[in-house]
Amino acid sequence: MSPGSLSVALEPRSCFYEKTRPSAPQPRCTVNVYVADRGTELIQKFDANGVFITKWGGAGQGDGLFASVQGLAADIIGNVYVADANNHRIQKFAGTCAP
């Protein structure tokens, strides 16, 4: 894999307060990490500990396929946006977290 062949996006999934002391609740947020591999045209999803969750994509022109992933982003409700340069589009993948 050559340098510069990966894109990464973080997805804030949920935040909650953990009461470590009665007077000082501490915020804890969980995140997922998305990695786009331009060599395989796959998007991979990992949890905050680096544990693999799922992957999708591949080379092509159809829905869910890519031709030169140039970047990706995730929003607070889990939608993932992938910039698909050679197909001249941005694909949106629906998240599983309700707004």
C-alpha cells in the first residue's frame, strides 16, 4: 500500500456521563472510525478500540461501489459520506443511530 492511499473519518456515536464521583460526572463518548482504502475501494468500520465491525464497497460504478475514493466523512447520527472521484459523485450511506 502506498503512502496517501487511506482516508479516515471519525463518527461520534453517543455521549453519556459517567459518575466517577458524586460531584463530578465525567463525559464519555464512543466513536467509530471509518477507513477508506483507495487500493481496494473498500470502506472499513472499526470501533474506538480498533476492533473491526464491518466493511463494504469495492471497485465499480453501481450503488455502493467506488472508482477512486478521495475522502469520507461521518455525521453525528452515523451517516457516512464517500467522495467517489472517478464516478463524479458523493455517496451517502445511512447510519444506524436515530437522530
